[in-house]
Amino acid sequence: MGTIRQELALALRHFSNATTIALAVVLSTFAGVITGYYLDIKFFEGKTYPWLTILFFLFGLGGGIKNFIILTKRFTKEAEKKDGERKGTVLGTEDEQHQGDTDGQS
């Protein structure tokens, strides 16, 4: 375990990653709905309402899911890399400490 400051930084990093993923999904979907609604009203004078809104909602939802997958893979890869580096340095110091203990006992 690290210090309280390191643990807090790690928790805030995970929170910010989760917030980024959630916002990417929500904003993509919202952008699709707004675009579809605008096209329905502006170009077709509301005659096609709600069909383009529904269609672009689905496009936005698909984009949000794509963003979810991409960001999840990226953040998972970064977290595994940082955990590997952190465990490597911690294990290195523990191994050195244990070698010192066994050398003194022999």
C-alpha cells in the first residue's frame, strides 16, 4: 500500500476515468437526439418528426457505445501498465529487504 496521498490520487484517477466514460456515452447520445430533432424541424418542417430523431438517437447511442469500448480499453491498459510498474518497484524493494534478512541469518 502507498501513502494516503497516493491512495487518494489513485481513487480520484479512477473516478475521473469513470466520469469521462459516462460523459462520452451521454453526450454522444444527446448529440444524436439534438441533430435528429434539428433535421426534423428545420429541413422537413416537422413532417418526419420523430423518425429522424429516433434514427439519430440510435446513431448517437452507437457512437456512445463505441466510445465506451474504446475508452474502457485505453484506461484498462493504462491502469495495468501503472500497476505493473508500481508492483515491480515495490517487489524490488521487498526482495532486497528479504535478501538482507537472509544474508544476516546465514
